[in-house]
Amino acid sequence: MMTVIYGTMLFVSIVVLIYLAQKEYEHTDIYQWTMVLIITVVITAHWLMSQVTTAEGAYLLQCFAYFDSTYLFSVLIIYLLHIMGIRVWPGVKIALFGMASIHVLIIFFSYHTELYYSGINLVETSMGTAVHFMPGPLKGLHTAYMVIMLGALLAVMWLAVQRRGAYPRWHFAAYLMLPLLTIVIYGVEMMLDTGFSYRPVFYGLGAVMIAFQYDKAHAYDIGFLMAEVHKEEAGKGYLAITPRGNYLCSNRLCKEFLPMLAKLKVDERLPEDDRLAQKILKLVEYYEKGYTQRIKYRLGEMTCMAAITSLSFGSSNGRLGYIIEIYDGTEEQNNLDIMADFNRSLNEEVKEKTRNIKEIQRKVVLGMAELIDNRDSNTGGHVRRTSDIISIIVDEILRQGKFQLTEQQGRDIIRSAPTHDIGKITIDNSILNKPGRFTEEEYAIMKTHSTKSGEMVKILLAGVEQERFVEVAYNVARYHHERWDGKGYPEGLVGSMIPLEARIMAVADVYDALVSKRVYKEPMSFEKSAAIMCEGMGTQFDPKLKEIFLGCRESLEQYYLQNDR
């Protein structure tokens, strides 16, 4: 009877081995395979022992039956830690399997002695041959070993409680029950001494459980899941090459994306005279330099996309080579082209509308500046003239290079010049057009135009112009009446505290006032105007601007002569 039961369980374990061998997983689980192999060996030993006729044969078979409490337990402990995501150090594995091997070797070497078993009795029964082993002095080693294994299992259980929720619980519990129930059954058999072991029955059922859990285990393996996704993705070719560009292998579809692979032999370098092969080799070269991980190329009417990743085996950090993934990206590229065309059209439209808005804004600002200029009978044409002479002064600054002024900053100053007196729109006509000197009250009101100019510039330009230009225009409008000696307005700034653009505007503003006709005076001669300007360098104006003024004096005078001051 027991012979039949053992034989049935042996058949079951062999079927499980065949089942596992037929599973086409990318990653074979060595732990589960090893457990089923050990179970098959242990059940085989018990099946043969139920038919043994000599004590010597029974002893030898018992040696193999001990593989369950030695090697099987060691594999189970390591696998339980693996399920929890705990990496077992190689030294721990060596210690576990080393201790199991020493235990088995002691049993084998005690074969012709009475050290492990003092006697063996064979009893023929209707259920088969019952084998009774009388313990010897070394049998206590097995009891001690089982206590150590039980302690290790309890430690694993404690770790499992600490890492609650970080691993598949039912999968862990199924494997934990295998050694725990084995220990319980072993204890009962030791007390009853029936001559037969019921552990093979439990092991046969355990093999079925492993077969069931084998599939489930892959559901927790992200590497396996990703591999399955790649296998299911239609239309992708895969090429494996070495770091030197030697061909390793490829799937069928890859040869459609890279036709030269059809004639290539394994370990042969990709041909350097092939256009597509060169693109792949370039991809490897760029990848090693850290530049790119993706390229595209044309193959007839098709746009192919190729991506690269490193390929390595085992725990070695060395690279075995690279995997090139290629697929038909024609539709993707067409969509990108459509989006690019749309974006270009949209950008052009936005730029055009922005240009229109800026042009409208420019005309509004200039219109207001000219309106104020025409309204001010004292300064007719001042806006146009200061804009022109600012351009002459900025050109001279850039030519001499005495200031850290870029061409862009220079253009911004020229563009912002017309706005410098825009705040005069808030000044009453009676003050603005007064032909004589201002009273103190009138002068105080007149001085507010610079502050108002700065405020209005921000209102008119903010959100339309770039921030850098708004800042330049604001500084020109607000601070062009500041003096180098600190006696100017509105804030009494001193020296380089005054923004450069305002210092430049001050020179243009005062020079135009000197050489131009006003209702209260005739135009001053160029010689006298130049003398006044030079005298003011260091008090009213930035002294460094003296050389700039003298450098462009002739151009300024020529400008006024041509425009009939």
C-alpha cells in the first residue's frame, strides 16, 4: 500500500518537473526547480525503501531521504528571504549548504558503523517493508540540526512580520508551510516509530503547490512582466551586438529593418560600407559617450526608429554588449512633422501678431510723444531730434568701447529715447508753454514729469515689450534729469547710481536744448554749446562721456546743419 502511495507521489513530482520544463519563461526560477528536484530524490528514496530487502540498502536510501531536512530546508530558507526582497550574502548560502552537506556526509561515512544508527530492523507488512531505525550516538546531531533549522525559520517569520506588506503574503505563506509541517510530521513519526514516513505524501502535494506557485511567482517579477510586454509588442525588431559592433543575434523582423543582417554571420562585425550598419555603429559610439540613446533613419518610404540599451548577464558589472530595438516609426514621424508644421505656422502667426501689436504700441507711444512735443511750444521737434542724436552718441560709445554697452542695449536706448518726456502730458498748458522762468511752485510741478514719464512707460510697454527694454525705457524716462553731482531730480542720485542709459539721455537732452531755438531764446552757437557741455562733465554729466561727446561733436553739428536747426 505504501509502495503505491510513494510511487504515486513520485509520479506526481516527475510530472511537475516536466511541467516546469515546458514553461517558456525568460527567467527560470532556480529555487523552485531545485526544490522539486530534491523532493523527487526524497520521494524516490522512500519508494525504494518500502521495497528494500537488506539493512544496508535501507541505510543507503535513508541517506538520500535526509536531503529533505538538509538541502530542501536550506533552499526554502533562502527562497523565503528572496520572496521578501532580502539579498542573501554568498557567505550565508555557503554556510547553509555547507552545514547541510556536512550533515549528509556524516550519515554516509557512518555507513559501516553504529555511530548514527545502532541497528536497523526490516518488517514485511501488507503495506510494504517497514523500516525501524535504532538511533546511535550521532543521531542527536540531526535533532540539533532540526532545532537550528526551526530557529532559522522562526527568524524568517519574524522578518516577514517586520516587512509586512512589502512582499506577496499568500505566496510566502504557501512556502513557509512546507518546512513547518515537515517538522511537525517528523516529530510525530519519531514518537510513533511506525516504520513508514508520511512526508513523501506531503512532499508530493508540495510539488503540486510549487507548480501552481511557479506561474504566480512571475506575476511579482517586473523583469519577467517587461519581457512579456516586449514579446507581445508587434512590429519590433531586436538586434544584439558586442561593444565592438560584432553581430550576436536578431529576430526575424529586425532583418527587415536592417537587410544586411540576412548575409551576416554570428560574431562578424557589422559592415562598415553599409549605410544602415554605420548608423547602428554610430548609435553605439554616441551611446558610449553619453550623447543619445535614440536615432531614426529612412528605409525606402519607411522611417525607422532605433533605441539602444546595455546588455549584461549575471552579477558582473561588465557589459556583454547592446540591444538595439527598431520599429516602424513612419506614422509617428508623420505626426511629428504635422505638429512641427503646425507649430511653425503658429509661431509665425504669433510673431506676426506680436509685430503688429508692437508696431501699434510703438505708434501710440510715438504719437503721444509727438503730441506732447507739439503741445510744448518751448520744445518743438525735440522728440525727433533727441532720438536722432542719441543714435549718434550710442554709435560713438560702441566705437570707443569705453562703456560695457552691448549693441542690443544700444538699440534699446535709441528706441526708448522718444518716451523720455511722455509724462509732460500731465503738466498744465499754462506751465508747459510758459515763455519765461518758472516760479518755485511751477518748477516743482514741472519736475514731476520725469516721475510721471517712468510710470506711463511701464503702463504702455509692460506685457508688450521685453522686460529688458521696459527697464531701459523706464530708466531713461525717470532719471534723465538726474545730475552726476547729485543735484538733479527726482531722486537726487549721485554718480554711477544713475543708470547709464539715463546719463546718455541727459547729454542728448541738454545739448538739443542748447543748440535749438526756443520761444524764450535763440539757438546757441556750436562752440559755446560744446564749451558748456564740456564744463558740465563731472558735475551735471558723467565725466567719462566727455570723450564720447567730443568724439561725435562733428557728427552732431553736421546733423543740425542738415536739419536747419
